[in-house]
Amino acid sequence: MSPRIELRGVSKSFGSLDALAPVSLEVGEGETITLLGPSGCGKTTLLRLIAGLESPSSGEIVVNGTSAQEARRHKQIGFIPQSPALLPWRSVEANARLLLDINRKNSPTTPSAAVGELLDEVGLGEFRDAYPHELSGGMQQRVGLVRAFALDAPILLMDEPFAALDEMTRTDMRHLLGRLCEPLGTTVVFVTHSIPEATFLSDRVAVMSPRPGAVSAMITIDLAHPRLPDIEDTEDFFHVTTTLRAALSAGMNR
Amino acid sequence: MSPSTRRIVAPIVGIVSFGLLWEALVRVFDIRRFVLLAPSKIIAELADAPDYYWSNALVTGRHMVTGLAISLLLAVVVGSLMASSRFVEEATQPVLVLILVTPWVAYITSVVLWLDGGEPTILFMVAFTSFPVFTFGVVGGMKSADPAARELLASVDARRWEVFWRLRLPSAGPSIFTTARFAMGLGLAAAYFSEGSAFVTEGLGYIGQRAAAFNNAEALWATIVSSALLGIVGLFVISALERLVLRWHASQRT
């Protein structure tokens, strides 16, 4: 099976600053890969390159069989930014529909799930007509998830979507995200600095180290699917988090 | 007193006290009628020919609203160009400042000569004097558009006009309404004064100018009060529109 996302020797510098040393990476169809690392390790830059929001300084990126730019143009990518970025003048439902309303000719003609159903699924069914300021932070980010899922894109890119949430909400959100992603077979690239998030959601974790950003280790997460919340209390889960922590500090002390 | 009663009673008390003080000052110090006319006499004059003042106030109101609408339209065009290009912004800013600081009373004669007086002169003056204020409001508002939302729109390859229509223009709403209050003040003054200089035969400014020439203090002061009332009505309309259009904005929540 050919990979959905393929990076060959991709690097990025901003002026004289090397943000990202050459990275090669393949993400298979339906695979969830997490870019895990401290701030400044280039994980967001890497994600933005895949999203076609930046151009690489060198190397080649293939997304869904074409260039990242082309994939972006055809709305093949569901992007979830760090802040929910909801438009305050649009209702919850209108916000959830936003990406469908933009560049409309490339929207899916028969999406697998309607916006309303997705809102029900994330527990926002009763808040369709509410405005963003009436929602809690966790609820706002759930709208952000629905907005991306509504695109029905084969690829989802998430940039630390839960970073601004409190610990408990964060835990709920990763369980929700796991539940949404599992049945879809979507290819996901997830950026985080949270080890439990990386463990719970990923098939593989690319551990990144800073200055310049690079993938210092690639770790396969051998936890069974589907993953349910109580997996976090098992010894296996704990094991993986320990491995990741060790890989992170090894990368830092390189 | 409950807050809602207070909100109605307090302004009335303020205005009535101001009027009484004014009346007392005029009577006690026997002030010349051209310097300050007693409110009782102004009210008598307005009551004497209500249709006359009403129809002329409508003319001035029409001049003001039309001029401001032209100004706002141009400000949205110029402001969007400025918000999307640093160069255009830096090139345009000094010109706007120049228009803003140059006393328009000084060059109105030239405008009258150029446009041959009449309504075009009045509309030009209203639009020209309020244009910089509106433009600064549009630019500031558009630049305040959430960067995360801009990136989100870019992730589905939003066209320029989509970003403008769906994100930048609504983001500018709050600051447009704020600047509209200042623009209206400028526009009303320009309308009044231009009506007195542009060889027209209607409008509060025309009556006021003629009253001054014919030593008719009553008529002069009646136009002063009428234009003040016109300004108050304008502010009410702006506030009402703002409440309607910006329901989503933090400033409209109490």
C-alpha cells in the first residue's frame, strides 16, 4: 500500500535559522502518527509543510499522491489549529460548516456524515445555535474537531489542538478524538508535547529534538485497537509512556 | 432607583439642568442674543415653524448620510488594500493623516469653485472629511482578524475574496462602528458648513448662514439646536445598528 504522506529529505530554514533538518517520513493510509517534542523542535513547522502552508527549503513532499499545495487546493486536508479559531459572528453550526463553505467547488459532494450528526456525536447537538462566546474552551475545540471532520478529508492534521485546555478536559478530548478517528480510517498527523496523548492516539510516534528540529527516534506503539479510555490504566500503556519519556530526554541531550 | 429607571432619568435631569442654567445665565447677565439665545426663545422659534426646520433637517440629514455612505464604501476599498499590503499601507497613511489634519474650512472655497457648488460640493466635503477616520477604522479592524482563522482558511485554499468576505470584513465590524461615531460628527459639521457655502437653497446650514447674514438670531440658534438633535439621532441609529449587527461581539454583552 502506498503511503498517504511521504517526506523525502524535507528541510526548512527561515533566513539563517535552520528550523528543520532534513526529515524523511512515511505515513500509511489510516495510520496515526504523532510528532512529539518540546517547544522549538520544529514539529509545528513540519505539520505546516505537510499542510502546504509553508514550502520546504529542500526535499519533496507527497500528500495523497500529489504535492502538498495541490492537496490543499482540493481540500484533501482537515486542519485543526492550536486555538479553536472559531468566528465569533457565526453560530456553532455555521462554524462547523465553515470549511465546507470555503472553496466550495472542492467540497465533498456526499460527505459521510452531516455536520449536525457530528455535532450530536461530540455532545454539542443542543448548542447548534449557540455562539462561540457561550461555550467553554473544551466545547469550542470540539467545534474545531467537527469543522475538520465535516470536510471528510482523507488526511487530518492537528497542531496541539488540546494545548490550551485543562488536564481533565484534555483527557476527555483525546478519548473523544480516538473515538472519532478509529472507524474512519483517516490518516492523521498529530502534533503534541503530551506523552499520554501521543501514547493513546498513535500508531507511531516520531520523537523530535530541537536546534535544528529533527526526528530523533521513531517508536511504534503496540497497543491494541480499538483503544478505550481504560487502556490508560494498564501496565502496557505505562510502559509506552516510559519509553517515550526516555526517547524525549535522549533527544534533548543529543 | 433601579438601574433601568436611572438610565432614563439621569440624562433627562442632566439636559434639563443644563437648559435651566443656560436660561438663567442669559437672563441674569442679559447676554446678547447672537452670543447666546435663551432656550425658551429657541423652542418658541422651532415651535413657530416646525415643518420648515424639519424639512431642512431632513435635507441636512440626507447630505450627511449619503456623504458618509460614500466615504465608508471608499474606506472599505482603500482599507482592504492597505490591510493586505504593507507597502500600500505605508504609502497611504501619510496622505490620510494630511487629509485628517488639514482644516477643511480653509479649502472649502476651492472645492466650491472646482465642483461649481451645489449638492456635489456638500457630499464631497462630508465624504472627504470623514474618509480618513473610516479608513483607519477599517484597516485596524481588518488587521485584527484572528491569525489562526486566517491559517485555517488557507488550509482549504480560500480565495482572497473569501478571506475578505468571511473573515476580514466581519472582523472590522466593531472598529467601523466605533469610528462611525467620530466620522458622523465630522460629516455633520461638514454638511452644515458646506450648505452655507455651496450656493444651495435648502438645509440647516443654508438657513443658518442666511440667518446670520440677516441678523436673525432666533433662526440661527434654531438651526444649531436642530443640527445637534440630528447628531443625537445619528448616534442612536449607529448604536441601534451596532447592537443588531454586532450581537456576537463582547462590547454588546452586558
